Amino acid sequence: MSVSWMLLKKSGRQSVVRLGLTAAAVALGIMLVCYFVAGTNGLLGRSNRVVIGSIAADASNNTDSQKPVKGVDPLKVMAWQPGNTSKWRDQSISVYSMYGTDKSPQFAKMKTPRPGEYYLSRALAELVADYPEDNILARFGKNTKYLGLIPDEYVETSDTLMMVRGIDSQEVAQADTLAKSRQQPSAFADIYKTDKEGKKTVSFDPFSVMILGVGATILLFPVVIFVSVATQLGAAQREKRYAALRLIGATKKQVARVLMLESFLASTVGVLIGLTIFWLWQAPLLNFKMNGEGMWPSDLKLSITQYTLIIVLTLGLTMFVNWRRMRRAQISPLGVSRSVEKVKKLRVWRVFVPAIGIAIFAWMSSKLGMDWLNDNKESALPLILMTSALLLIMFGLILAGSWLTNKIALLLARWSNNASALIAGKRTAVHSQTVFRSVSG
């Protein structure tokens, strides 16, 4: 390892610049991945905090988790308010009216309010205090005793306006009578089990998973290409240097150690820079609004497992790309000194991949495709098809780009009128994969 470190220090300014670019690429990748994972955590956190609403929805839909339990009185919950009373200055207020007996289930972190008692979310409590002249609570019946803030675990976001109020049997009967007069089912959900019997976690449905997957691909695909290209900068000179080590007696393991140390140091510096920027610059996440509401800062935090996976995968990617590009220096000491390389001939099948994606979009833009979209607008098939077409085009451009570069270079060389253009065209055609890789991101 001491030899590896000595060679790294003696590499000169060129290696320092190259390693700096690699570190910058890794830092950018780490930062974007952390932002994406934090945003996903925030969305999951929002979903998992809608405890009262999700349990009430299960009860309304008569799911197996809310079947009647012998000896237990149902906790009646209504999430509907007559008229437009749940609107304040174009902001929605979620109001849950609850009625229960001593035999009714309780939520784990909140006692069921008795008639006249109520809880408020943090944001709604601030509004009530800041705008006393609006008398916001008067529209929701007789609420006489304030019990405090709703636990954050039951509030979707820090901006959510939410109220949980207790009602009596008379108000339950009035609401049921109103629903019956309108030939509607009861507005109350009968809850027999709450989060006390086990926390309900909410996961993304396949539709949302696909959207997140496409978003992650669009975001990270150029970054991966960028990191790959930055890792391979100065490859020819480095190959000769490592081949020279083999020529004077260095073993494959010793050369591999030099490669790994070089990649590891640059990647580690990039990881540290990326994580530092992510930790210091949280404003974009904290200020991000979805449906007019932000996310809880605690939900945006990454777990130790997530940090570990991100760091290990990033270091693994850069070290693998570096080793793969330098593997010729390990195979033969004189292999890299050949002036002519054996280049793999590119096949035309590469063009078919993006062509299929473009054809799908062209068909969907036609009258036949539009009719099919209208017939299946309630289905997930159109989105699946568009997502597949988008991914085909993205990955297809990477595959077909080298082939197109080769053919265009040969065409220009054929029609060139001077030696410089001819040589440039022929060289570009021979190294079309390397040339296209430098701009493929």
C-alpha cells in the first residue's frame, strides 16, 4: 500500500485534476441520490401519518380489520362536514368528529375526546390564535374544552389544518337522520380496532412505484454516465503507467491495489463532499410543497441503512468502472502500447431499441392510439406503455449512439475533401464508443 500511495503522490497535476473531477462527479451523484431518497421518505412519512383517516376508511369499506368485536362498542368517526364549513380562506380543514363509550377502542397516542372537547393540529392552533376575529372553531359546533395539540404522528404534514372533536349521541343521530333523508349511507365509520392493536403502515401502490422509478431513472441516469466518464479520464496514460509497473515486475495484485486506492480516495472525497452539501443545504426539501403542504423534517431524514447502501453502491460503481477500464494493464504489460486496437464491430440491432420507443409514441399520437387511450383512460395500461417507451428511448440512445456515431463518421470521411477530415473521420469511426461515451450523459 505504501508503493500505491507513493505513486499517487508522484502522479502530478494531471492526476490531481482528474481525481478532482471524479470526486466532483461522485459528490453530485451522492447529493442527488440523497435528495431523492429523502423526498421518497417524506412522501412515505406523509402517508403513514394519516392514521385516523386510513383507519376510518377501512371501517367505511368494511375491511376484515374492522369487523365487529364481541364486547367492544364501535368508536364512531365522521370525517365529513355539511356545507363549506371546512374551508377557511381557500384552505381545507380536516375535521374528525368522534363518539365513543367506555367500551370503545382508543387511539394509541390520543384519548377520545368527550362531547365539547377537542384537539387541534399545530398549524390550526396557530391560525386560531392569530385570527381570533374569524372565530374559526365556531363553525364546527359547541367546542368548549381544548385538550391540546394532536400528536404529530396523526397529522399528515406540518401545514395540515386538522381538528378532532368529541360529540354526543344526539349529534350522531342528527347526522344519521340527515344521511337517511338523502338516501345516503351513514357518515360515521364504526371503528373496532385502532393503531393500539398494531400500527398500520402505508406503502406505495404499483402506480406510484412506477412513477418514482421513472423519476429516479431520469434523474440518476445522466449522473451515472457522468460518474462513469469522469472515472475513465486519462485512461490511456494511466494504462501505460500501470503496464510499465507490470513490465518491471509488479504483480497483478499490486497493480490492482494501486487502482483501488486511486478510485477509493477520489470516491471517498466525493462522498464526503456530497453528504456535506446535502446536510448543509436542506432548504429545497424543507420548502418543497405538495398539494400546498410541506413535509415533516423528521420524515426527510435518511436512515443508517440508506446511507450505507448509497455509499457502498457509489464506491462500488466507481471502483468497478475504474478496474474495468484498466484491466488491459493487468493482462499484458505491453498490451496497451499497440497502436491499433481490436474494436468490436457494432451491430445495427442497437438502433431498433430507441426506434421501438419512438414508434410507440408515434402510434399513441395517431387517431388509433388516441382512441385506445380514451377507451383505457381508467386503466394503468397507458401509463405503463408510455413509461416503457420512455425507458426504451433513454436506454436505446445509449446503445444506438455509438453505432450512429460510427456511421456518421464513416459518411463524413467518405465525402471529405482533405486529409485532416479523412483521418478524423476514420479515427472517430474506430473509437465511436469512446467518443459517444464522453457526451452520452
